[in-house]
Amino acid sequence: MTLVQTKMTFKPEIKILVFTFLFCFHYSTGFSTVMGPIKIDILGFNSHTNSIFFTRTNWSECDCQTELYTYSIDNDSLEIISNWSLRTEYSKNKNKIIRDKGLANLAQPDTAILPNFVLLKWAPPVKYYSKVLLTETVSYPFEISIFDQQYKYYQCAKNSGDPQIINLKIDENSGLILINFQGDCFEGNWNASLIYYSEKNGKEFSKKLTGNDVTPLKFFEAKENE
């Protein structure tokens, strides 16, 4: 961030170009969501190992490949293989790659209505001056509550409408909540978040399986005197 801290005076056009470069570099390395959507594919459930398999593909301008996530329910552990497949190849030949990697026979969760313990609550809109758009903008934070856990997101609601919240049942007592949300208006791309939940033997549990999938709004806000 040396360029930001220097006292050199830039012309407005150069200043915008410099900031755009720094923004793309910092954001793609820190949060990996600039200039492209993030897509999640649920591959299925292995009843023998009690594990969930899904892929996460980041289409930003980064050296990112399709990742394979394996969540072991019994151990509450998550394994991530970062370079599981070339993302362009996976996009073109997804079914073949899944077969070749031995994951074609996983049980598929069923789409179902949202359980009554999954709640969406909108927070008051947040108005701020965007250092990316260089104008005043508004974001619409919302919260997904599952049992006693809260998961925070935000939506460019004016342009994109409500987030998409999908329930994928594994069995009568557990499943996955897939959340597709747009996030900041500058990107215009939809991102995806995945949460596992279970309600067995009187025990309620939920856990987000995709970390760092929401960029803090303060990252987009211009500071005073900036």
C-alpha cells in the first residue's frame, strides 16, 4: 500500500487508475471476488463416511481453480483441495470430471421448503460514499438465522432484488442452506455461501462451510479526508 501513503499529487484520472489497480490487487488476494461470480455445485453426500462434497469456483481475475470441499459431519472437519480442477475445464466437462474423480455415485440432496428455524431478517440500509464508484451508494445488509447462529450478508437490493435461499435436505434431520447474494453493487456478480445444519437427538447445530465469502462493507467505504 506504499502508493496510497505517499504524498505525491496525482491528476484525478491517474488517481482513479492507481486506485483501481490497488483495489483489484488487494481485493482479489484478500477476498477473491472482484470481476467474477462465485459458484457452488453440490456434488452429493456419502452415507458411508457421513461426508458432504461440493465444489466452489471463483471466476474473478485471479489464478484460481475449482476447489473441492469435503465436510466430515462426524468429525466436524473441512478439507479443501484448492487446485482440484482447472475451472475452464470443469465448466465445460463437469460431469466427466466428476466421474473421472470417482464422485458420480454420491447421494443427491433434495430441494425442499425452508425449515421454520431458517429466518431472513433485513437490517437498515447502509448509505456511504463508495471509494470504488466515487459516489454515494446504499447497501442492504441482511441476516440469516439458523437456530441460535446468525450469518451476515448484504445485497445490492435496488438492482438485484432479494437473495436466493435454497434448502437442500440430506435427511429428515439435516441439510444444507445455499445462499446466493449479490453483495456490493460495483461488482454486479452473484456470490454463493453454504451452511450445514442438523437437528438430531435434541441437539441443534449449524456451521458455515465457506469462509471469507463476505467482504466487510467498510472495505468499500471512503474514510474521512481520504
